[in-house]
Amino acid sequence: MTLLSGMIDEAAALLAAADANAAPIGQLTLRYPGMDVADAYAIQQVNLARRLSDGRSLAGHKIGLTSEPMQTLLGVDEPDFGYILDDMVLPAGSAVACTRLCAPRVEPEVAFLLGKPLCGPGVTVGDVRAATDAVAVALEIVDSRITDWRLTLCDTVADNASSGAVVIGDWVAYTDDIDLSAARASLWLNGIEIDSGLGSAVLGHPAVAVAWLANALAPFGTEILAGQFVMSGSFTAAAFVHAGDAASAAISGLGTVSLTFT
């Protein structure tokens, strides 16, 4: 870490205000030129601790930057992660007010529901398979509190991996006949399929991403608990949404889930 603790707290407060007011701020990495990834996760953890102290609970975790194009864009060779609190989980079919968000986009993903905890290091794909009770199609709203999505890795990590909200479809028992690497996701906007992709786009298999997360959380003293879910990463590019849009995600074998934006 290169930033002083006061700078960490200041950056966290700036992001918290940007989130509360849906008013994006400039790049933190320009404000704090020495900022590194450890600083960024420290900023993220400050805001997580603040939200938990305000009475929120940790419902799940998200993994970002799982696709090769996104990693190339930000010049990294591994994903990043963030947290999902209980008030970030929306009922299926919800109407979402765009005024509560800065610059929302949507992505189709597979969510993993854990029946047993995962605690790194050393977690394998087999461990993920054994710990997972069910999987579901999910639509993640990603949002950036950094103006115009002008991001470096450190900016998005500090900003909770650009998390916004999630809507999760019906849980499906994770049985051996479900091949998530071959599953096809479709992203629909206003009745038109605008993108599609396979689960293999997520680090080769979405369970690989979940194993990576469990191991990446270990240095923070964090395990993924039974009853929590993991958003494993997008099958497609993220699409911008605006007031009046209807978005849905479908994944073969898992069903469909949708949201509208007002």
C-alpha cells in the first residue's frame, strides 16, 4: 500500500457520497497518483465496513474482469472482486429508477448458491462443485461512480468492482448434467437480442472464477459462507441501459430473468 490511511478514508468517503447522490466523481487514480491495487481494496473494505455498521448484511460476492477483452482493456491478467449487500439484490421483474444510478449497464451471468463455505487458499473447481447447492441465471447491473467509465483497475476495485445491483432467477440444483462452460447466455434489450456468449468466456468455466475468488479473499481473512451467492462473471459485453428500457438475460438450462428501467 502506498496511500496514507487518511487518504484511504477520504477516497472511500468520496465514493460513498457519489453512490448516495448518484453523482459520479473523477478518477481516483488521478487524485491519488500513487494509488495501487492494495490501496484500492482497502478503500473498498472501508465502504463495506461502513455499510455493515449501518445495518446491511453481506448477501454475496461478485467477480469482475473475467473476460479476456476486459482484462486486455485494463492491462491486467486476473479478475477483480466486490461485495453484494442485501439491499443490492432486487426481486425479479423489478422496476429500477435510473436516477438512483450513475451510468448503468447490464450483464448476464451465472450465480452460484453455496451450501457449504469456501475458504482459500487452495480452493479448486472440484471444491466449488462440492460446495454449490444451486445455480441460477442472473442479470447484474454494473455501475460506475467514476465519471464516464474512465477507469483503471484501481478505480474499479475501489468502486466495489463497479457493482450496482443484481436480480437472480430461480435456483436450479447444480447437478452433473449442467455444463456451465457450454451454456449459452443471451442478453436482450427491448425485445431484441443484442449479445450472446458461452460460459467458457468466463475464465474457461464459471466455477474457475468462483475458485479464484475464494482464494483471492483468503488474504483478507474472508471466506464465502454457506447461504451466500457468487456472481461469477459476464458471458457477454456490458450494455448501457436508460429509462424506458427493458432488459433480460437467458441462459440455456437455467431460464430467464428480467428488469425494467424507469
